[in-house]
Amino acid sequence: MSARGVLRGAVVGALASVPASYVKAVTEPGLQRAAERLLPPEPWQKRLVGADPAGRPENMPPAVVAAEVDELRGGPGLDTDEKIRASRTIHYAFGAVTGTAYGAAAASLPWVARGGGAPAGLALYALTHGTALPVLEIQEPPWDLPRSAVLWEAASHVVFGLTLEVSRRVVDRLLP
């Protein structure tokens, strides 16, 4: 694959990340409800970072990171609405970075897109919520979170991966 083809793949992936990030965000509440019906968490578990986006959106990893960055910069502290707005911005920005990398990888290594993007979404969950966030002490590792949170969060990343791949194929066909 040429450098031009990889660059095109990166641009296609970045564009495809917008619907993928949106679909991930709008499906999370339903996934959370379903997972909590199947594997009910204890009330104290829902207070953990990343465990309850429906009830505590200001306690999700992107919001926590935004608040910590504000604090490190000597800011006045973010209120709940500011944390939620920052979280959305981080969500889409991280989705764009991920989509860019995925698009470039899929353009040069077609096996990356096998499974319709689902394996890539699951790998993204493993690299972020399963590894990086616990190592950075932003979120507990999956084995310390309620099983329902692990289930809905992993599922939402699979949804992201599937939507990213479908969107990537559509954008690739539409982009001259």
C-alpha cells in the first residue's frame, strides 16, 4: 500500500469516527440498563469511576481526566456541566484519533477490518479501560468494577468498532 493510500485510509477513518462515536454514545444507556438487569451492581459499585454514565456522567473517565487537567493547570475547578461537556469533547476527539489509526491500519493491513470492526472495538476496550486507565489510576481495573459495567462498556466499544467499519466502507465509497 502506498503512503497516499494509507493517508486516504486515515482520512476515511477520521470521518467514519463521527457516526461511530455518536452511535456508541446513544447506545450506551440501553446497554447499561440491559447489563445491570442481567448483572445487578451493588449501590456502592455504581459510585466507582466509569461505572454509571446514566446516573453519574461527571464520574466517567473523560470527565475525571478533564477535571484533573483543569486542577493541574491551576483552574478554578470544573462544575458538573463543564465536566460533562469536556467529556463529550474528549469522547469525539478520542474517537477521531482511534478512527484515524484504524482507517490507516485497515488501508494497509486488510485483516484489521476482519470481523466487521468488532475485534478492533474489543481491542480498544482492552487497551483503554482494561489497561491504560487502570495503569494511570483513573479507573479501577475491570476485575474491580461491577461485572455489569465491564459488560456494557465492552459492548459499547464493540458497537463503536462495528459502526466504525460500516462507516469506513461507506465513506470510502463516497470519497473521490
